[in-house]
Amino acid sequence: MKIDMDLAKRLKSAREFLQLSQEYVAKQINVSRTSLVAIEAGERKVSSEELKAFADIYGWGIDELLYGKQEINNVNMFARAFSTLSEQDQHEIMNLIEFKKRMKERILNNV
């Protein structure tokens, strides 16, 4: 039985990026936490139903989970994580983005 280690790594990375607990994700995909740990460690295969549930929770397409396309995934994962924040937290993040842009412009313009 061949386990896709890249899939296991992508599933774990997505969960950690979104700052979701193993308990939460396990409950959402209807498996035990022990099963989720085994999936993320590449010790257990993922069923098609579980794969669909992971895609829904993480905001990734199934093909992205299976084959990876990290540049697209980061944007999707950021958007999903951002949308779960409070309005105040979203405002703080937007201010930080603007600050970082201004700092980059200063560096480029040697100001």
C-alpha cells in the first residue's frame, strides 16, 4: 500500500497555516485525532470522502491537495484565514500590508 508523503505534508502544512487544531479538523472530517495524526504522518491513506472534506475545510481544490500548486494555495489559504478574522484583526492586517509596501518603496527609492 503506497502512501503519498507529499499529500500528507500538504495536509499538515495547510492545517498549520490556517492554525486549525488536529481535534477540530478530525471532527470536521469525521475521523479520530489519532487517524488524523496517521494521515499527516503518511501512515494512513486518505479516502476520497476525506480528501473532499480536507479540500472544503482548507479551501483548496482536490487537485491542489494531490499534486500541489503552492503559489495558488498560499493565496487561497490566506483568503480563507483572513475571512475568519474579526473586522478589527482584518483592519490591522491591511494596515500592516500598507506599512510593508511603504517600507519597500522607501528601500527601493533609497529614502
